[in-house]
Amino acid sequence: MTEPASPDQPHKVLIVDDQVLTAEHLAKGVALRDDLQLIGMGFTLEEGLKLLTEHQPRIVLVDLGLPDGSGMDILRAISKVTWPCDALVVSVFGDEKSLVTAIRAGARGYILKSSGIDHIGQQIATLIAGGSPMSPVIARRVLSLVAEGDVAQTTQEQTVEILTAREHEILTLIARGYKRAEIASMLSIAIGTVGNHINNVYRKLEVRSNTEAVSKATKIGVL
């Protein structure tokens, strides 16, 4: 369901992203259009859900990796609201699992941060008009999935939980060869905390070592 945009009644936009600089960049893109109005920015899952209910936005820009949960929960909440509301995923995660799960949860578009978000205003307009804006890499992946038979199907080895932003950050450092003590120093956190995050990564990826974690994460597109 879509609504006609007008200068008097701009479409309300909510941003849910734990990266402040990214959220601010998206906000600037929204501000460039007279038919859009930013009504809030949430930096956690809890904040996002609260703002969604309070402001009833027309469009929600959702990051999947939130510090207190997954943006997938935002997508599922949007699918149950009683007003017209569409979700556009804006994420670093481009693996098949994230894509398929987001589509199942109700995402109407999927933009990779690595593909650039300078034209987010136009992408939102496309979404409101009934389109499904996607980064070229994501669009190609969707076509590949369709060609293979069913977008809703995914292999067992790719079925993993979404890593949090901190888990992804630590896994990236591991992939670069840093040890736990070095990571703890770089991130100003305890070694034990690093270990807890690594254990969560192992559990989600269903692996038992750093080498296996990096290998699998690379294979499914998390790294």
C-alpha cells in the first residue's frame, strides 16, 4: 500500500542504525527531499521498536546488526503494524542467509552500505512508489536464488544467526591475524569479554576454531 507524497504531508522516515556516522549520513539524504521527514533515529533494537510505535513512520531504514539484537526483529514488527509502513534494509551483511531472512521478515528493499548510500532519498522514493530498491550485488543474488528454484530455500551450512556489530568487528580483527589480548587492547575491553564474543561467533557459525570461523564467514559473505 502506498501514499501520495505532498509538500504538506511528507512521508515520515525512521532510521535504525547503531553507527552514528552512518545514521547521520542517511539523515542528510532524507533531508534533501521535501517529500520526506525524518522523525527519529534509533541506535539500538529497543530504541527502534519504541520509535516505530510512537511515530508510526511510513518508511524505516533498518540496519541488521544492532548491539542489543537483530534488525530482523524490526522487520517482523513492521510486518504487524496497522498503518502503511515499508522497511528498507541498509546493512553490511550481504550473505544469502541475511538476504533470505530479511525478505521473509518483510523487507521491501535491500541496500549494502558498501555499495554507497548517497542516493538514499531516491531509493526511498522508489520504495514508496511500489518499487524494491536493491544494490546491484543484492539484485544479482536474488536473481540467482530464483534461478536455482526458490528464494525461500537456503542450505543448512548457510543458516546462521546474524552476528552483532561487535562480534563482526572482532571476527574481522581475527581474520587480520590479531590475538585476543591485542583485540582487547584495541577495543578497550577485557580479554574475557573478547572471549565471550568469540564463543558467540563460534556458536552462531557452528564452528570450533578461529580458522573455521573466518573460513565459514568468508564463504557465506559475512566477511
